[in-house]
Amino acid sequence: MNRKKHTKVASTEQASLSRRLEWKKIFPLLGIVLLLFSGAAGLRIFLTSQQHTQIGGPYTLVNGQGKTVTQAAFKGRYTLLYFGYTHCVDVCPLTLATVSAALDEFGKQGQSIIPVFISVDPERDTPKILQEYVERFSPRIVGLTGSEMQLQPVMKAFHVSARRHAPNGSGYLVDHSSLLYLMDGQNHLVDMIPVDASATQIASELRRLLPSS
């Protein structure tokens, strides 16, 4: 009977020792994981801070009436910039429709924001075509295009990438980055909004970001 009890106690102590040894192995790993997570969070904050100072810049493009437009034309007004193209079959039309609905939902304060659609396809998006396209969604949207030489520095300033697919029977498509850039009245980045947000979410985000009137 005593032998069985001794064996049971020894077994329990061995199991307890084994668990302690396992935790001793796990604790350093947990520390490393937490350090990595905190480091990653710090890195994200650092990159976001850097992006806000480095994204955006001056531009000179052409509007739907063929007139030259620079960022100075929007001085004192918030702008919500989106880069796309008129032959886009999904993301661009959905984004423009959602932005229009968001600004309507935002109400009177939303009138202080100018939505701007900048083409990444200068070969096909002439001022006239661009104007006809944006008017399908809202008369408030300003369409801007230009030559390849005019567009490249703008895309670089906003870190926008665009890659054309090889032409086929129905023309070509363009893979491009998709983000909404909210710029203040001095053409400085306020924040970036994902395009997969709903109209209500975008309106809520704009309400949060803009100063209360």
C-alpha cells in the first residue's frame, strides 16, 4: 500500500516537474513573441508616420474641360483623391459610387470635400471621356488626367502603382493600387481610407477626421 502511495507521489512530482520545465521553455518563447508583436506595432506606427509626411505632393494635370489644374486650385478645401481609370470593370465604378453615397450621407459638411478621380490610363482617358465618366456618378467629382509625363510624378508622390495587362481582343486592363487619400486644404495627407469600406463607414471616418464645424 505504501509502495503504491510512494509511486503515486513520485509520479505526481515528476509530472509537476515536467510541467515546470515545459513552462520554463515556453516563457522565453512567449517573451520573444510579445517582443516581436510590440516591435511590429511600433514599426507600423513609424511607417504610418513616415507615410503621412511622404505621401502626396504638388501636381499639374488637366480637367474634363481641358483646362490645366494644380493642387492650388483646391487650396482651403479638403479633397478625397482616388486613382483609377474609366475602363475599369469593378473596383473603380464601385468606389466612385460609394464615395458619392458617402458624401451625400455625410450631409452639409460633406460639401466641403471635393472628390477627385485621377486617371492612371492617359492613353485612353482623354479629358472628354473622363468628364463623361465621372458625371455618371456625381457632378461633384473632378476628373483629372494628363500625359504620361504629367501623371508619373503624381503617381510616384502618392505611391500609386499601375501595371497594364497585355492587349487582347477587348483591349487591356490595368492593375492598380486602390486607396482613398484625404488631403487637407494645404494638400497635406490627413489619412488613407480603404476602398472596401461601405458608404456609411466612409462617412463615419470623414466625420471623425474633419474638424467639427
